[in-house]
Amino acid sequence: MNQIKPNSLAARDIAYHLHGYTNAVRHEQDGPLILTEGKGIYVHDENGRAYIEGMAGLWSVSLGFGEERLVEAAVRQMKKLPYYHTFTHKTSSVTVELAEKLIGLAPVPMSKVFFANSGSEANDTVIKIVWYYSNALGRPKKKKIISRQKAYHGVTVATASLTGLPNNHRDFDLPIANIIHADCPHYYRFGKEGESEAQFAQRMADSLEKLILAEGPDTVAAFIAEPVMGAGGVIVPPAGYFDLIQPILKKYDILFIADEVICGFGRTGNMFGSETFKLKPDILSCAKALSSSYLPISGVMINEKVYQALRDNSAKIGTFGHGFTYSGHPVPAAVALETLKIYEERNILAQVRSVAPAFQRELKRFADHPLVGETRGIGLVGAIELVKDKRTKEPFAPQQGVGFQAAKLCQEQGLITRAIMDSLAFCPPLIITEAEIGEMFRRFAKGLDATWAWVR
Ligand code: PLP
């Protein structure tokens, strides 16, 4: 238990602030980590202590902290037109520019982009578009959406339902109807004894097809997937997985939705994870690195097929009755546009490709550690899974909280990482240098050894 001084920021946080994804009792005991500034890959706490932000916040601050150009873009736009909306045929100039830019960057031909403020809102919009689309085509029964176990697509009522993690459902009375979860394609965890990666991918595809047939293909509207699952533990799909799945979706006329909220804008070494895994989505959601997360903005891209149905239905009904007060807000739009400009000018893809091999090498170095069951990753995202028994892959009992403890011990070493159960995730700012990658994993090594000592 930390000593929390009366009237300190920590005491006031405990008194007044309800945190997401937090054990409230533990928070009352330990208090918050209060960050006050950031520069590059580092953030500083209220006592001036520096930490490497190994998660870029929440997989999000792609350009690192303190990027002046994004600040200036926001200030310029605030002075010019600090707010406008996109309802009833209106928009601001910068929002038009951003829409055009995004459609130009899309990994497959896309027709239009709809703006929202968060990944959850983007995916919530996706669900509504899918249902609207099915109704527009006169297929009122075709409404089910297939997500996957361990997927993360957000926390609104509908997107938390898509999310395939128990803590997002438990005691929230979720998931809602018409959302189904297919198997999680994690070879290390769910591959069977003697099953090759290719056989595992085939089994995953077969079980998806079985699920579609059991539900009735005329009731299944869409399948949603992150190219690499993030918050489920950084799960890179087995080779061939998406190549096997996409023809099945085509066969049953099921829309494919790529959730690029983490993978979008360079994380996997291409502009979109869809390029890395050869995905051909009908709908694509993005957020986070779109604005380097300096201001909230997200987008939903739809292809011409989806747009045409939506277009005709909006004319028939009189409107596409959806939109947020802050959809296409000019200030985050200006920041996003500047972010995309910086990606181009500094060739962010070349930067990611040049440091990713060092990042992946460093991750793999931990494979021999007695606590480590699996290291996995692609591009500049990865995870290290801790296990009780390396040989049998037996996990620690959840109540031991080994992952949580490891993250805490890393924090003591000046590294912020994220424990997803007993996997430690890494998703640093895309601007990280090779030397900084070395330093990040040196700190991790110390945290891991301290965890090893704690476990024993
Ligand atoms: N989709 C993915 C893949 C995510 O990782 C996240 C958040 O981490 C979301 C959606 C939800 O985004 P938000 O937290 O902005 O609502």
C-alpha cells in the first residue's frame, strides 16, 4: 500500500475519479500513477520520474509525445473554425480534405468514410451500417455478426458484445442478441498436439464455416476481425488463416469488416494490417494512430457496394439517421491530416520496417527465459506470455496475478507495458529508435527477473 498524502493529486483522484479498467478497491489502496508530461517515447510522472511508454499509451501515440506540428495544427484550426458538424449536408473544409486523403490511403478501393470519435463509436457505427445494409437489400433476417473469442472491438453495448473477453461481458448482461463468437486463432494456446500451423488454420476456417451453416447463412450478415488481435493478447493469425476464411465469407455473401484501430497506419509494417495479411474488407474501421491520438477521431470506410445500398435506403427513408455531434470535428480532423502528412514526409513505413527486425529480435530473445511460454509479434507490436510450466504451457492461476505483478515490476524499472492476463504487450511509438528498443527491453529484462524472483 502506498502512502497517500491528504489533499495530494493522488488523494483527490481517489476521491473523485472513477477509472476504467481498474479494480476500484486496489485503486483506493495504491492510488494512480499521475503523468504530467511526455517527450518522444518517454512520459514523466508528477515526481519527475521518466518511463518508456512501451504501449504508446493505449496502442495509440504513434508519433510519440511532444510533436509540435500536431499542436500547431490544432491551434491553427481552433483559431479558424473551432467547431462544425457534418449533419444535413454540412461540413468543414479540413474534414473534406481528410476524407479524400483517407479514401486515397485505403488498402482496397473504398467509397466513403464516416467519422466518429473513438474506436468503439466507429465499430458501433459499423454494426448499424451492417443492419441498415441488410434491411436496405430486403434481407431482414441477415443480421448476425460473427466476431471471435478474445477479439477487442470496443465497450459500447454493441461493441462490447463484439469484444470476446469475459470481463467486458460479465455483469454487464452482455453480449446482446445476434452477436456470435468464433474460435480464437491462437496456435500456441489452441493448436492441438501434433497439429501443424497450417492444419490449425484449416481447422479454424472449417469451424467458422460450420458455425455459419449451423446459424444459417441467410442469417449471418458480417464477420469482423482485427488483422492482429491486440487487447486479446497480441495474437498474430496463423499463416494462411485469412486466405482460408475470406472465400468462405464470399461463398455465403457475408461482409468482411477489418478493425484496423490498432493495426492501421503502419503498425504491422504496411499502412494497414489488411495489406500485411492480404485482406479485402468491405468495411474498415480506424482510430488511434489516425491522429497519433492527440485528439479523438475515428473513421469507418465503406466500399461502393455498401455505399450504394445505404445511399438508396437513405433516399427511400429520407435520411441516414446516424451521426455524432463531433463526427468530422474540424480540430481533430486537422490534427489527423497533419499526422498523415508527417507519416508521408518522414516515411513512417520505412522507419517501422527498419526498426521492426530489432524489435522482433529482442522479443524472441526472451523465449529461453524460464517464465516465458511464447513470444509473438509482427512489425512494432508484440507480446511475451508468461507461464507456470514452459513444457506443458500450463498457465498460472489467474488469482496469482502474475502478469499484473510483472507489469508493476517493469514500471519500477521505468517501463510501462500492459499485462493482458499473463501476457505482457509491447506497442511502442512508431518513431522509436533501435537504441531505444534496446533500452526498453533492458528494462523489461530487469522487470522479468524480478518477477521470476517473486514467483519463486
Ligand atoms: N478496436 C480495437 C482493435 C481496439 O484495440 C480498440 C481499443 O483499444 C477499440 C476498437 C475501441 O477503441 P476505443 O477505446 O477508442 O473506443
